[in-house]
Amino acid sequence: MRAIVAFLIAFAVGLGASLVETVAEEKCMIGDAALCLANPACHWEADKRGCYPGPAKHQDACSVHGDQTICETDVTLGCKWSASENKCETKAE
């Protein structure tokens, strides 16, 4: 009898935890980027074209510069060209 009660309590706790996670994911099931970004619990991923729960991954702001000349002349973001990786990166301070 105790085993059955313990099982039912464990089952209820497990079911409750999965429902909370499902509700969080459903809040981010948004097809519009602006509405997704307005929700602080979600972030938009342009590569996957979707809204996902949690914070966005960090992306280097200087990585958008594909040319060495543009990278080295950007004084606003503090970019530098990495010859070894052949890409633009933020200067380490």
C-alpha cells in the first residue's frame, strides 16, 4: 500500500514538472520574430527561422564584417581582423 502511494506521489510530481516545461515551450511557439523578441523568456533564431525558449546564444558583433578593410576601419565596435581564422573579431581588452 505504501509503495502504491509513493508511486502515485512520484508520478504526480513528474507529471507536474513536465507540464510546466511544456507550458514554457508553448509560450515560445510564435511564428513572428517581433512577437518572439517581445517575450523575455524566448529568443529568435534567424538560421532556424523560429522562436525558441531561453536566452539567445552570444554572437560576436564584429563577425558580420566579411572583409578585412571594413573590419579594421570599424572603430565603433572595436573590431580586429584575425589572419589565422580569416574572420573579423571583437578586440580582447
